[in-house]
Amino acid sequence: MDKKISDKVINRLTLYHCILLDQINENIEFISSKQIAGLLNIDDSQVRKDISLLNNSGKCRVGYIVKELKASIEKTL
């Protein structure tokens, strides 16, 4: 990856990763930025901004595919 990712973003990506692991364990296929934001008590626009750095696009009104997003985060971290 050519872009430098700030430590704050890396910390949030780590938190997102933990949430995604929980979702996988619960057999949940999709998650929205709003759901992630609600679990972390942050703004959903921040979640979308962070995830956009991963070049992972969600589906409108559906969210992100949990397994794909987890893999993108792992690749970045």
C-alpha cells in the first residue's frame, strides 16, 4: 500500500476487525457502517471514510460483506 495510514485509523481498523470476527462467529453476512459506528459510539461517516482507504466498497442499503471486509483489513494491517 502506497498510502500512509495514521495510527488513529489503524486503531479503528483493529476495532472494526474485532467486530467483524464477532459477526462471522454469529454467521452474519453483511454489516453496515451505521452498525459498526453504533457499536463503537462513533460517527458512521468516519467508518465509511476509514473503509474507503481499503478500496472495499459496500452495497447501498445492504452494507459490507463481512468476510471480504475482514480480509481487506487483515491485508492492510
